[in-house]
Amino acid sequence: MPPEHSRYQEKIIKNYYQNRDAIGIQKAQEAVTELYLSEGKKRETVWKRLESHLEKAGLPAKQIAHLRSQDSPELVLEALKKFI
């Protein structure tokens, strides 16, 4: 039996899921900055995290795969501008 959440905790959880797309966009923007500065193995790690954030922001999987194949931070920023 899962523990009961207080009203405060329930409000925090509810607000998180209501703002999930905005949080995803913000985290994706931060990851793009890291993508500019990274290379090699670190770049792969940043891309994995970026893909997750782009999904949360609402980008279709096909578009995310295209952005990943192009490996261009500029294209990712262009895609994110549609959500801002």
C-alpha cells in the first residue's frame, strides 16, 4: 500500500505534471548549450539527455531522430523556437 501524500505534496506533484512541457523546454535549452561545448563521448551523453527533454517538450520522435542524425545544435534551437 503506497503512502498517502499530504495536500502540499499532491499540489507539488500536480504542478510538476502541468508544467512538464515548459520544464522540458528549459532543460532542452540548457542541454543545447552543453552540446555546443562537448565532443566525443560527452556529446553522446548530452544527446541522450537532450532526447529525453525534447520528448517531454512535445517534439515528435521522428523529428528528434532527424535532429540527432544531423547532430547540429543550431537545428535543435530552431525546433525549440516553435515552442517558445
